Amino acid sequence: MSIEACYVLPHPPLIIPEVGRGQEKEISETVRAYERIAGEIAAKKPDTIVFVTPHSMMYVDYFHISPSCTAQGNFASYRAGNVELEVEYDAEFVDALCHEAEKTGISAGTLGEKIAALDHGVMVPLFFLRKFDFDFKAVRISISGQDYLSHYKLGEMISSVSDKTGKKTVFIASGDLSHKLTQDGPYGFSMEGPMFDSQITEIFKTAAFDKLINLSEDFAEAAAECGLKGFFVMAGALNKKSVKQELVSYEGPFGVGYAVASFEVTGEDSQRDFYAKILKTQIDLLADKITTEDSYVSFARYAVEGYIRNERVPELPEGLPEEMLNSTAGVFVSIKKMNNLRGCVGTISPLRENIAYEILSNAISSAVGDSRFLPVTEDELPFLSYSVDVLKKLEPVYSLDKLDVKKYGIVVRNKFKKGLLLPNLDGVDTVEKQIEISKQKAGIKPDEDFSIERFEVIRHT
């Protein structure tokens, strides 16, 4: 057997009557869609339902698979503790997933469970499924901090295990869309919110999953979504499969987007290998970009590739520009992988004898020393793009009207604490937001005093 169907299901707790206490009537289309999908799943009588949730144990570099035999949960944190749910896990499927992960090099397993209770990303779909009388076992997997394509590969692995175990399997990607659709919503409004939901629902209507890669992490973060990585897992589970797709419903009356979508597997289709399409598109784009890189960017690429491949710091190449060899400045080197940040390290003021050595050191540190990410591997090198920011002199700022998020980066300081933010960053569209992020990076509390300095950069891309 194989995966029979995949579904996108939102998880607003207020859709549960005991939680919503009448508010669930304002998302009646979502309720009806949920009931219909739950009935369709029950009619399939799956052996296993795989839930991917953004609200279970989440690790930066590891997909957590719940290991217990059974799990329980309730809605006590939403003032409805009397609504309790229980599920039996499919131990055979979980063991097969762990074995496949080890064999294929995917970072996934059952270690590190700190909270065994079911999360609402699973309980909300489970609430509707339990209205129907059918038996199944579950698998609960959390998203991780790994990149989009790692989530896609996880989905392929889930499909492969379904084939090998002979389990009739249904996949549920539990996730809401943007949480920033309206000014009076819980997270306020951002223009990225409606844009994100429009693009995602169009992808659901067409099942053109290769377009998911166009939704960068910066864009997704600005939209405050929680389902995108789960959708990548679902896309991987449907790799090389023909589907009958339907956007069953979409609503957003509370400032949060709730989409219900169905993808019924109808057969095999080698043309729907979206992983291969995504890789080819990205490689072609980078090949074109490399031909237009200036000397600063190509040198940063040279530094990283030389260090990763040879495990030593490369020598300065011949032919570097004179200003790179004869000038000093603070430098930041940023690395992106498929439009998403992969590393960024820099110096506010020069620490080395010239800009060339500043780039050399900071490029390597961005690749292997940024604590937010695992070190870059040789396999990733063909998918990396670089930018180099050469900082101009810092200037003190005493009035916010002297700042401009597009033109100036800022440094905020409080005694020994300091935080820096480069100018013209995606998702940073106001001075207030620029200052807020810089203070967070510095660890400066809201009630603490701070000073501001601004700087311009020469950006090489």
C-alpha cells in the first residue's frame, strides 16, 4: 500500500465548541470542510495517519518523531479540560521511519521527547476524526529548524516507509496560514499576510508544489505563518504522484488564515518530481548569478568553497582589487541557500590588516561559525549565494528622524550589550522594528536605556 491522500488542516482551538463557545460559528465553512474531510478519511479506513505538526517537540537540526505507545491530551490550556483525546501510535511505522532516516542520512528519530502530551496541532484534527467510528494508529512528527528541502526529503521518506510497510496511509499537514491578516487580529496586520495566503491557496488549487520554494523564510516570518514547512513535507510525500486536488475552504475572520485542502492520490507521475525541478531551477539561477558577481562576492565564495573543500583557510588569490588590499573596514558576509539565510557574521569595525582578510575570515565564519545554523557542507555549496556589506563609519543618532531602514544600518548599545542590524533587510520596513530587532539581538530589555549609532554600507551582491 502507499499514501492514499494528503490533507492540509488548520488547528484553531476555538473550532472546538467547548473552547470556541459560539465563536466557532464565525468559521462555519472551516467546520463544514473539516467534517467532510474527516468523513472522507474515515471512509478510506487507513491503517496509519501521519500528523506533521509545528507544535510538538521542535529542534533546530532534528525531526522529532513521538516514541510512546499511546499519547493523551486535552484542551485545559484553552479552558476546556473536559475535552480529552487519546491516540495509539504505530510503533512499526515509527521504527521503520527511524531505520530509513538512519539509512538515508535524514536527521530524524525518537530521542529528546520532553513533553509527551498531544499538542493542539494534532488534537484539533483528531477531535473531528473521533466523530467517526474507525480504528487507526497515528504517527506524530514535528517540523524542525532545517531547511525547506530537508522537510521535502522527510516527506519522501514517509511515502517510502508507507510503501515498504504496506500500510494504507493518510497524511495530515496541520498548519494555519498567516496570523497577520487584519489590524484587529491577535498579531496585527502585515501586508505579507494576505500575500502569503493568496500564494499558498493558489498552490493548493493547482498542486504546483515547486512554487513553495518561492516563499522565502523572511516572507513567511513576516506573514507569521505556522504551516509552510509542513506543506513541504506533504509535497515530498506526494513526490512523483498524480493527484486530484481541491481547496475545500479558506477563511480568515479572526486575522488568521484557515485553509482546508485535499490531495487525493490517483497514480504515479514521474513528471511531478518537484524536488528535481526545484534543484534544477536553483542551480540554473545561481549559475546565472555567478556570472554577474563582482570581485567582493566571488572572493567570499572562493573563501568558503576553499575552506569547506580543503579544510584549511585558502591563500589570497591574485588579482584582487587595490581597495580590497589597501583599505580597512568592518565587513559582514551573508550566505543564503535558496533565498533563505544560511549564515551571517561580520565585524562592526576592522579587526584585520585589510578588507580582503576581513572578508576571508568573516565568510568562513558565516559558513561554519554562525551558532544559529549547522556548518555548511560540501553538498550545499552549489546552492549558496553570497552578499558582502562593507561598513562605513558609525555616526551617533539622537533623533529617530535621522534613521532610514533602507539607507542606514544601526547599532544599539547599553553598557556592554550591543546589537547590529544591516540596512535594507526583507521584512524590516520601519525604524521601530529595526530598533526592536537590534535590541533583542543585544539582549537589551524594553525598560533599559540605549544609544543608537547609524552606518551606511556598500553592498556587493
